[in-house]
Amino acid sequence: MSEPIRPIRDLRLELLRPGPAHNQLLSPLTPYIALCGADGPVTINIPYEHRQLLTRLNRLRYEVDGIEIAREQREAEIRELGETLGKVLGSIPSFFTELGNALCERDRLVHLRLCLSGAELGLLPFEAAIAPDGLPGSGSPLFLSPGTPIILTREVRRTRPLTVNWDRPPRILFAFASPEGYAPVPAQDHLEALRGAIEPWIAIENDGKKRLPEVKKFLTVLPNATLKDIGRACVQQEYTHVHILAHGDVFEKAGERRFGLALGSDQGRAHEIVDGEQLAIAIMGRDSSGRALRCPALVSLSNCDSGNSGSVLAPGSSIAHDLHVHGIPWVIASQFPLWMRASTVATKCLFDALIRGDDPRWALCELRLRLRADFPATHDWASIVAYVTVPGDFDAQVFTFRSRQIKARTEVLFKRIDALLGQNTAGAVAADQQARQPDVTHEILTHCDAIRTQLVRWRNETLVHLPEIEAKREKSERLGVSGASEKRIGVALYRATGQDAGVVTAYNQSMDFYRKAVEADPNNHWAMTQFLSIRAIAPGGGKEAYRRWWLAARALADMQRETTQGRDRAWALGTLAELELLGTTYDGRAFRKAKVRSEIQSLCRELVDCVEAGDFAIGSTERQFRRYVDYWSTGHPDWKDLAQAALDALKAPVA
């Protein structure tokens, strides 16, 4: 059964007024221009006096001047605000029409991109809006409907969109602080949430100390963080995600009340209140040569009021808004006080999805639903605010990153299997005996099942959002990766159990996946070659019928060799070397072993020369030839010597 890549439809709504962003108070008399979809602009008014709105927002702070706000009053305030804002949105004809049309499409997330030109509009909690009459879920919170999912994000008007580098190996900076005079923050809970998010990509070791270096590749922790600590860390290393846990506090800027972060201080003070501009400068650092580093794709702020604008009279806004203005593509924050337990759940829910490769827009939608379900006595679900930039190629970046993470997670499991099998140790017989101990065998079988389950879900994702040619190529790659995985599972099962049934099943499934990969993309010479390798060791005749496959694979790989560089060229060279070996089965001409051996070595040396030492292409090619030496040479008297020649060339130092 297919699991679709859940599509997302963008709907952009702009609320504009003339003049600078600051120094304008809300008033029912102020006209705003609303732009949505292809329809023309309409004029709307916000039915709040500024003072009246501030009074209402103050009641959502849970406690005012040491007096707790009753739950009933908070619920009434968030409801009344939501109803008013829902009516404002519903009064925009183009918005009402566009949203209604979008919600008719099942299983599609509607991404409402809200662009506000006035700082006073940033005070309005649009995230609490109630669906107006005429829309699905009328009378309920607009952004809490699982049946008709909608996610609201905010963004800043720009002359050109920010550059977003989403498809990068994840590396997280976790900075936290609770200076003297502040309550302790739940740093350990947040650390465990982040650690759990990266766990599937950490090498599996029996000794926890051996895993620590692997953890540090993914996660850097800054306890008692100061602004300088954060800046120094972001200069020393490029991070994809920055997560900051601290208390929010009030400070004055140009005589106006603002909200900042309470961090540690190295200036002889107990603490330092940092605003968004200072934090942005620290995060988006430059190295010693002045080169601007790639900024994080996402910053998450776990502190109260990090999305609260405070005063609108002077330039500047909330921490989240200022970070976004200064170039951070994605900023997740809270516009009200945030409960500590909720902040931990939010961190786990968000980072589990982000590191797994889920689309962050779906992650935000699910986060809001989770907070509403788990913390019904709070309005933390309405507190979450996101400032985001979504460039035209964002879907493709998320898609590529998700595939990267799936393959990386699978590789972690295979490396553990290899370690249990003694893949890189001397004494294969002793290693096999060790692998056949009941507890070791059980662990190997468990990892094999996990790999298969993960790849089934990956293969079954529908690819209707891709152009036809790209969809065929992607389908072919996924089938090919599945074939390679079954091949590795077959070897593992043979060594771990010594039984033929599971091994034969794995090899047959591998061959079937490779065949389907070629059918999906006939230009996939790698899948064609791998099919030929498994077919050559399978029982039965008919191998002569695949000579044309062998010739086609050679022609395609040779073409790629001549027209590409780097790793793409290395893959072609590895394929050509393997095809030379397989020519002993499929060529049909007089076999001259010395010539074939020389050609294999030449191709493997060329492969080593065109990539860096330790590149994945070298390791993968080496692993494949190792199978010919250790397992597949029975019935093929020349394979072991030819494969060993390839291994020797792959290990040779680069000239």
C-alpha cells in the first residue's frame, strides 16, 4: 500500500499599510490592504484599539503582578481573540475562496504564509484564529483541524527570498542558560530530546564511551551559555540547527519595553539580556578571514515571549522576527509564556521530525496538535509562532534530505551488522562462529528486519509531485538501494545462520529489485550490473541471454565515465571494473585473464584518483569485490583472483 508524499499547497496573504513598520498603534480606523491569490486588493480594518489588545494579551500570561489568571478567563480570552481574528480573515473574499478551494483537496496541507508590514499587526495571535462560517471546521480553531490541516507561518517582505540550504548533514548546537536569580531550565530534558532525535544515526556500540565522538559530530552542547559562547561556537563550526533554552526577560531599548533572552555574562554581571539583533550577529558569524559562514537553516527558541514584539513605537520587534530579518530562514518561537514541560515536548516533537527528514511544515502542524492534546489546560498550542522562508526549490531540498537520512540510517544498521560479523577483522571462520551465538544472531536478524521495514516505507512513497522523468529516476534509485540492501542481508544471513533458505530469498529479492530498477530507468547501468552479478551466482542456465544487458551496461557506464567528474565518474569506473570481471560469464568471447586483470586494476586505480581518500564510492566498490573473493567465487574459478586484483588496486596509495 502506497504512503504518499503528502503534498503542500501554498497560500500567501499579505496585510499592508503605508509608512514604516514601527510607530503605528492599532486602531479600528486604520485601513490595511489585504492581498491574496490572483484577486485584487481589498481594504480591511482590525477591530481593536491598541490598549484594548494589550490588556487582552496580558490576560494570556497566566500570571499578572503575582496574581494567577483563572483558567476560565484565559480560555475565554483566547476564544474571543480567535473568533475576532477568524472574522477578519474571513472578510477577505479572495482568502476565503482560495482557502475553501484548497481544503477540498484531501490529504493536502495548506500552508498559509502571512506577510505583515506593520509591527502592530505582529502582536495579533493569528495562530489562535477560529475558522469562520463557510469553511470546514467552522467554529473550531482554524489551525487545529487534523482532517483539514492548515499551518500558519509568518514572513518578512523582501526584495528577494533568503537562500535556504536545507539538504545538509545535520549538526545541532544546543545552548542553554539559567543565570543566578532565575529558575533552573529543563536542560537535561531538552538534551535527552535532542539526543533521542539523532539516536538512529549514531553508530551502534556496546561501549557507550565509543559512541561519544559520534554524538559530538551531531550535537554540540553549550551549558551556561553567554552570547560570546554562542558566537564563538558558530564561527568554529557551521550548524544546521540551533536550539536555545533560556528564560525570557524584559529590557528597555530607546525607552521602550522589549523582550530578550536571559543568558550568562562574561562582563562581571550575573546575566545579560540579549535582543534578536545581537543573537543574529552571534549566530551568523564570520571566520578569521571575514568569510560569511552558512547560517543555520533553523533556529528554535525555547523561552517565554521570544515571539512577542513588545512595544511597536521604536524600530525592532520580537527576537524571532529580528532573527528572520537578519537572514535566518526558519525561526520557531513562542509569543506567550511557554510551560517548561510543553517546551520539552515541543523540542522532541519538532526535532524528531526534522532530523528524520519530514517536511518542517507538516512537523509544525503536528506540533500544534500535540501541544493541544497533551496540555489542554494551556494555550501553548496557540503560542507557537514560526517565521519562515520557502524558496521555489524547497520541496526538492526537503525531499533530497529525507532520502539522505533514510540511506544514512540504513547504513548505521549495516555497519553494526558488519561489526557483529567481524567484517573488518581477521579470521572469518572464528567471526562466523561468534556471529552464530544466539544473542548475536538475534541482534543481526532484528537489524535486518528494521532495514527491510524502513525501505518498504521508502519504496512505497508515491512520487506524483515529481516530473515524470525525475520520478522514474528516483523510483529506480530506491529499488536499486533495496536490491543492494537485500544483497548485504543475504551475506549477513549466510554468515549468521549458515542456512540457505533465508539467503536464497534475499538474493532472489535483490535480483527482483534490480530488475525493476532497470525497468524504471533503463539508463541505470549500476542496477543493470548488480542484477547481472546476482544472476551469475544464481542456479540455472540462461545467462547467455543477458549478454546484451552486459553490453548495454558497459556502453552506459563508459559514457558516464567520459562525461562526468568526481564521485559520478567514480561510480562509472567501479561499474566498468565489475563488468570486466562479469565478462567471464557474459562476454562470450575468448577469455584472456591477464588482459582482464590489467584492465580491472587500471579502472580501480583511476577510481581512487578521482575522489578523496575514504570516499564512499571507494568503500562501496571495495565491499562489492570483497563479496566475489569471500562468497561468490564458487563455480567461477577466475573470479577470486580478478576481484583480489581490484581490491589491491583500490587500496593502493594515490600517486
